[in-house]
Amino acid sequence: MRAEDGGAVQAQLAERYRRIRRAIAEGLPRHFDEAVSGAPLPVTDLAWVLPALATGLDLQAAVEPRALPAGLPARAYAVLLGDAKAVGAKPSAQDAIANPLQVPPTTVSQ
């Protein structure tokens, strides 16, 4: 990322991740106000963990496309976000469109 561009690409990517983390940190308190249980981590920590989980799973799925267990991202998010009803659920294409940060594209059922 720091080759010939003088770090410009890294700076752009860092800013993108800051915006994503800020949006997550601002939206999560509302989710946990409505949830039965509180947040398992501070929302500022979850703002780091959730995109990292999506990025890591997407990277692994890109390397080994058929290896990612169906519904794993949805189950992991359900555990982290306290949505016990969603554990075991496989997100639909509509879920991915409505929540692009929460549903890595490699896990969407058609």
C-alpha cells in the first residue's frame, strides 16, 4: 500500500475504515437499547471487530471460496450483537442489500 503513491492509498483506506467504525459506533447503542442483553464489548471495540470479522471472512472466502460454512457470518454477528434468534440463520440477498456491513457477500443465499 505504500509503494509509489506516497501512502495515498493507505490514507484513503484508513479514512474509509474510520468512517465505517464511526457509523457502527453511532448505530450500535440504538441496537443494544432495543436488545434484551447489553453489548458484549464497548461499542467502540465492536466498531473495530465487526468490519474486521467481515474483512477476514471475505479474504478467507476469496482464497477458498467453498470452505466458508454457510451462515457462519450471520451466526458470528448474532453472537456479537446479542441476537439469539438469528443464530443459525443464513442471510438472504435482501439482508445483504439492507445491511452491507453486516452480511459479507460470500454468505448470501439466493
